[in-house]
Amino acid sequence: MNPADMFTQVGSVIASVMFAWAMFKQYCPYSVQEYFDKYSKRAFTFVYPYIQISFNEFTGDRFMRSEAYSAIENYLGSRSSTQAKRLKADVVKNSQSVVLSMDDYEEVADEFQGVKLRWASGKHISKTQSVSFYPVTDEKKYYKLTFHKRHRQLILGDYLKHVLKEGNEIKVRNRQRKLYTNSGSYWRHVVFQHPASFETLAMEAERKQEIVDDLVIFSTAEDFYARIGRAWKRGYLLFGPPGTGKSTMIAAMANLLNYDIYDLELTAVKDNTELRKLLIETTTRSIIVIEDIDCSLDLTGQRKKKKEEEGQRDEKDPKPKLPKEEDSKQSQVTLSGILNFVDGLWSACRGERLIVFTTNFVEKLDPALIRKGRMDKHIELSYCSFEAFQVLAKNYLRLDSHHLFARIQELLGETKMTPAEVAEHLMPKTITGDAKVCLESLIGALEKAKEDAILKAEEEAKEKEESARLKAEEEAKEKEKTKAEEEAKEKAKAEEEAKEKDSSAAENAKKQAKENGFCDNGNGELNNKENKQEGFSH
Ligand SMILES: Nc1ncnc2c1ncn2[C@@H]1O[C@H](COP(=O)(O)OP(=O)(O)OP(=O)(O)O)[C@@H](O)[C@H]1O
Ligand SMILES: [Mg+2]
């Protein structure tokens, strides 16, 4: 048979089969067709030696993107770039790099422990159109994994675990980190691009290393936390005066661990329920930050009576930004709400999270809030030491040593200056960026700060002396006054007594006179009765 005849015959066979199929579809009852369909698929599966698994892009009814799907997408990215012919490109990491993934209806092969398998991408186009308030996706993408059934155990176990792990790692490496802030009960985000790092953080090297080790140990200790039955969370309390690097350290932490930041503004949270909702929406590998927790809420006073609070709050204390519960309908977050928030985080949310509180006044916080177990590590950030200054000098001026360093070391030992202030003096002062100018400016500022501190101390001592003198004077005056009062009292008493004595003497004399025959003439004079009688007779 020549090829032309063969093609003609094959063509006529195909045409006949298609005609028969069309007739079958047209005239056969629907139930029979369904029955036929079901059993033909079963017969096919019986002889077909491969297993297929589909991973859909969306799962659940809330249009949640499947974590498995995105992990597979990342995992297949590197394989697609070498195998697939049609690729999709996406820009990540602050527009600095391009990530490739396979386009729809592409196939790539993979190998795991000598077993060959195939991944294919595809999509279902939904025919139903629903009118909805929310955007509806008509395409439902999926990845399909095909492998021989004799490798079922290996693929369903180790291989899929390996794909998800590697995919998630790639995702973390490629993702643009985000800085979330809450506006009411929702989180809004921007791309997080803070250049702070532990290398540039001005701090004693030993303490810095301790913090870095603590963070790294935490981030790699998933199995440890699971073994000891603790949630994979850690709380940090950063405290110290303004400008000592608390916020900078948080950014450095996020950069070190590749975490997102959730900056929680408590004053914008309506109540405890809203707080809980925000917490639940946070994602894994993130740092939840509450800055200036002492100002956000009057957390120290919530357990005390209102009057006590008002009496105890002095002028130096920052006023609570948040009105009290009864005064405000805007925010009713309470200390117990915060405690539940932290404990809820510890128990309710899967995955690794850090929670960081910052404060300028650690002594004002309720001990319950910062106890170990809630805030595991307390880190004090204080005034600039010479070691911290050396880090700043290296960062700002690229200087390891300079003859002016000795004077700076001496001055830093004698006066207090925050790293923020020191850093300000190290900013370029001339176009040529002369380091000496900066160092001299710092020395000038330190000397002035020292003088000011001495003057302040003298003034304070004077004020103290003056107030002691005034107090002594006041006390002496008070003493004199009491003495004079006591003397006057005694004098009055003596006079009273003398009067009483006189009057009783007069009374006695009167009595005596009466007894002797005298009477009172109404003028206080005593007349003899007999004399009177004589006068009448005349
Ligand atoms: N330890 C430090 N190392 C490097 N830079 C620092 C350090 N401390 C402060 N700075 C510099 O000072 C600026 C202010 O620091 P930062 O905002 O971290 O202070 P803070 O402790 O959070 O202050 P506040 O209590 O007012 O929030 C930063 O932009 C940073 O450049
Ligand atoms: Mg800060």
C-alpha cells in the first residue's frame, strides 16, 4: 500500500469514528452517556499507569490564594527558565530583579531521587458569570503533577515536602518585604526599604552579637519550639531615651531575618475586638511592633483608680494620647486587651513572629505586660558610648582612628549624648567631606553639653539649697508662731484664772458681809442694816 492510500484509509476511519461519536452524542440518552463516560474513565485509569495531582490556584470560598500553588510556582520558576519555551516574567525585590515562571499550558520535567516526573500548567475558564461586588476571576489556574504509580509513596511524602519547602524559601528570598500600618481595622502596606543593619547600628560589639545570635537562633529553631511545646514566638522590649536607636534596631532586625513589619498604632484601634482581628491578619515571618507603648495607652494606670492616676501623673510624664474609656468612644483598648493580644499571638497564630514593644519609660509599664514569657528579652539602648561612637565614625566618616578620638572618648565618659545627636554632628559639613570638621563639631557640642550639665547641676544644687533654706525659714517661722500662740494661750489662761480667783474672793467677802449684817445697796456698797433703819426714823 502506498502512503497516499494509507492516509486515505486512516482518514476515512477517523471520519467514521467521529461520525459514530457524533450520532452517539446526539441520539443516546444523557444518562447512558454519563454511564458510558464514567466507565470509560475507569477503564482508562485501570490501564493508565500514571497518577495525576492538581494544585489549584485558589482554595476555599474566600478566594484565598493557595499557599501550595504559590510555593510550586516558585519552585518551578528555576526549572522553567531552562526548559519551558514560554515564560512569564515578574519584577520583584524593589524592581531590582526579574523572576521567571512558566506560562500556561507549558510542561517541565523534574527528577527526585532518580524518579522522573512532569509538571504541567493549565487553566479552567469558568463559564458562569456572576455579578459581584468583589472582582471575580474567571480563570482558575492549576499545576498538574504526573508520575508513575509505583512512586506514589515517595512523591506524596518526601517529594511534595521538598517542593513546598524549597518553593517557600525561594518566595522568601524573592519577596518584597512590606511595612504594614493599621488604619482602623485594616492593614495597609508600603514596600519596606530601610537600610538599617546590625553592622551600622552603633552599639557595643558584644551586646550586638548577643542580640544577633538570639534572633538567628530563634529564626532557625522551629523544631526546637515544636519539641518543647512552645509557640514559635519571641517578645522583645526595647527601652531607652529618645534617639538611642530603638526604631533603627527594629528595622535592622527585619532586615536581618527578612521579615515584614506590622507597625501597630494602638490609638487608632477602636476596641479589643478590633485589636484581635488585626492580630489574626498578620502573616508569618513578621515583626509586630508597638512603639512608645507607655504613650499609646495608660497601661500603668489601668489597674489603679482614676483619682490615683491623676494625682500621680507629674509634668514630666507624657500625657496618654488616648482618652480614658468613659471619655472616649474612639478607642477602648485596655491593658487586658493588650495582654490577650500578646497571649493570643502566642497561641492563635501559626508561624514565626516577633513582637517588639518600645518605650522611653520602662518603669511606667505594668509588670504583667513585660514579664518573661511575654517580653522574653529586655534590651536597654542608652547614651552613646565610645565604642558606639567608633561604629558611627566608621559608618559616617570611614574612620577607624583619628587623633581627636582620644578627646572624644574622654568627653563621652563625662557627659551624656544620644547616638542620634552624635550622628547629626558626623553628617558631612563640607563639600569635600572633611572628617576633622565633623569631629571638631562633635567635640564642641560635647564640651558645651558638659558645661551645660555642670551649670545645670550647679543650678540644681543652688535650687536645692535655696529650697532647703526656705524650708528651714518656714519651719522656724512656724515654730515661732506656735510658740507665740502657746504663750498667748497660757497668758489668757492665767488671766482667766486670776479673774476667777478675784471673783470668788469677792463672792466670799460678800458672803462674809452678809453673815455680818451688811447688805448690798445695789451699787456694790455694803450698808449697815441698823444705820439704814436709823435714817428712816429721822
Ligand atoms: N544606635 C544607633 N546606631 C545608629 N544610628 C542611630 C542609633 N541611634 C540613633 N541613631 C540615628 O538616630 C536617628 C533616630 O534614631 P531612632 O529613631 O532609632 O531612635 P529611637 O530610640 O527610636 O527614638 P524615639 O524613642 O524617639 O522613638 C536614626 O535615624 C539613626 O540614624
Ligand atoms: Mg523610635
